[in-house]
Amino acid sequence: MITYKEAKKILIKSKIKIKDEIINSSKSLNRINVLDIYSAVNYPAGTNAAFDGFAINSKDTSRLNKNKSQNFKILKIISAGDNPSLKKVNKFEAAEVMTGALIPKFFDTIIPIEKIIFSNDKKYILINEKIRSNQHIRYAGSDYKKKDLIIKKGTIIQPSHILSFKTLGIINIKVKKKPNILFFSTGNEISNKKHIANWKVRNSNSYYIKSLSNNFLFNFIDGGVLRDKDENLFKKKIEKCFKSKIDIIVTSGAVSAGKYDFVPFVIKKFNLSNFFKGVFIRPGKPILFAKFNKIEKAIFGLPGNPISSSACFRFFVYPYLLNILGVKTEKPFKAKLKNKYSKNKKIIRFLKAKLTSTNDGKIELQVLKGQESFKIKSFVESNVWGLFKDGQSSFKKGDLIDCYSPIGSNINIFK
């Protein structure tokens, strides 16, 4: 039995290689970019109008006031997408511009349409005050300049990133391939049938982990159910994986110390470079991990109870995925404990919890009732995992607790 800290160190040094690929940026959601990505253009591409109104040269208004007004001749109307070119602009001339329209180089400010006074024939606008330069104008490159960094390598690409890629003309990007995870449920009790006897258990773990595949950066391959006496079959399936595109094998169940818990026994038959079995945590204490020696493959053995399996995937498999994909280490956010809690001093507890806010805007963490690893009701009601550290047995109201999102990464929230 090792500590969670020791387990994480083994995971870090057991990194497997994941290849790169080039994909269209529009299809890069939740992928990991291999290189820093820079803007190829200035944005905005050209200086344009932030409001509907009239573009003028501010210098033409330097001596104007309520007692000295001036008519400005309207040269043309320029809409977004129009060519704004003007061959020549004389003093006291203007152009009507729509929002997003490029501003001719002769002009340096815009008067909003709401402030315009027209002549009777609508061919002139009347100005009777000094107008400041640079009003209501979006200058070329004021948001992104060419070669500005958009995102650093190792970023989990989000919809906001895709918007920027398409805006800035980033067509293709190099990303890490999605790791292929082969998942096995285990046990004679596991059933995929709709109606089951009360001595059977519905196969929920595989569906839960499959549902995570869009958020957790991997391809899910269902290996089916291994029955209690399938240890030889399991060994053959692992050997077959060595010659396949499978990167990680994940099992659920058959990992503890029971008569039919064959996963550790089978794994130890292989040549391994790194291995652990059993961590001082709850839920999920029997968790297993192994890296195969001289083969770019790894295996996780998760406990069979649904919450143990879910917690171990979140706090072991997912951090491992981030590491092999080149994403920086995930950090927790903190919330004040709403209700006191006690536990064994030696172990870390991953607790189903709920974040709430007080009337004055403070974030509180409530530990929910029903923390047993078979109970799913509290998991449904939770919206966060609370990590209660080892070395401490009692936690009082107001203590700061490390929190992790139930799915996806805290990295996306706190960059």
C-alpha cells in the first residue's frame, strides 16, 4: 500500500508516447495542441467603425463651437464589406459609415449617428463642436497583431479557441492523437440486459466512462465483460493489445483480494517497468496501475463499485492522460467547508460534495450524505469532488478544501 502522492509520482514517470496529427482547427474541440499557436494576421484586419455614424478628420473641427458651426459634405456611404477607397478628400468632408465598415485613411474619428444634425437636403451634416480624434474606431491589429501568441502548447482546446482560430485564419493545427482506451467490465454479476435478477448488477461503469470520452480526451473501445474464470482470456487480450493501436487498458472490478479477483494476478505475469497495487485512499483503495516494459502501453485496474470506479478514473486515469498529452498539472480550486467532517488520518478521501454560494457571494463546500462507494444518489446530487488530504483527521467549518470538477479539467476554469 502506498500514498496517493507516491502513486502520482509513479504515474508521472510511467509516461507512454502518444503520436501527433494535423487536423482542421474547426474539429479541434478538447484536443491538445502540440505547438504554440500564433496569429497569422492582424485583427481587426483593417481600421473600422465601432458605431454607425460619420467619419471625419478631427482637425477640421479644431475651431468649431456653438457659435461657429460648419457643414461637412457627405461623400459616400460605406457599409461593412464595402471597398472604402476614396481618391481624394477635401477639408470639411465626411463619409457615412456602418458598424464594421473600413475607415478611409483620410479620417480619424467617428460621430455616432444619434448626434448627427443633417442639412435639409441630407447632403451635409452640421458640426458645431470640437470632435476628439480616435473616437468609436477599432484600429487594425488592436486585438491581435500578426505573430501574437493565441494559445500555448499543451492547451485543452475550447470553443473560444476555435472561434479565435477561424477569426484569425488558422486552418490546420498539430495536436496529440486521442489515446485509445480499451475498457473491460468484470464479474459474473455484470449484465447488459434491461430486466435482471436481484443477484445481477447492471453494467453502468462502462457507460459512465464511455460518456466521459468527449470531455476526457480519449477514444473509448468497449472490450465487453470478463467473467470470473476468464483470466486466461484476459491475458490473451492483453497480448493482442501489444500489436494493436490500443494505448491504455482499463478494467473495472476483479482488482481486490477475492477468489475471482484475477486482474492483479494476470498483470504480474508480464514484464513491467512500473507497478502499484493499493493506495491509501477512499473510495478506490485497491486500485492498480502498471506500465509494460519496453512497450508503449499501460493498464489501470479500477475497483468495481461505481463510485470507486468513477473516483479512480478522475484522480488516476485522467491525470495520467493529461501528462501523456503534454498538459500542465491540474490544480484544485478551494472552497470553505460548510459542515464539519472527520476521517481516518492516514487516508485521502475523495468525497461527493456540492458547491453553493452564500448571499454575500462566498463559495461553500457541503459534504453530502451517502459517501459509500455503492451509493449513486449523492453522486447525482453532487457537482464537485472534494479532496480531503491525509495527515489530518478532523476538518472544521470554514476550512479550505481542495475541489475538482466532476468531469473535464480545472485547467479550463482556472488558466
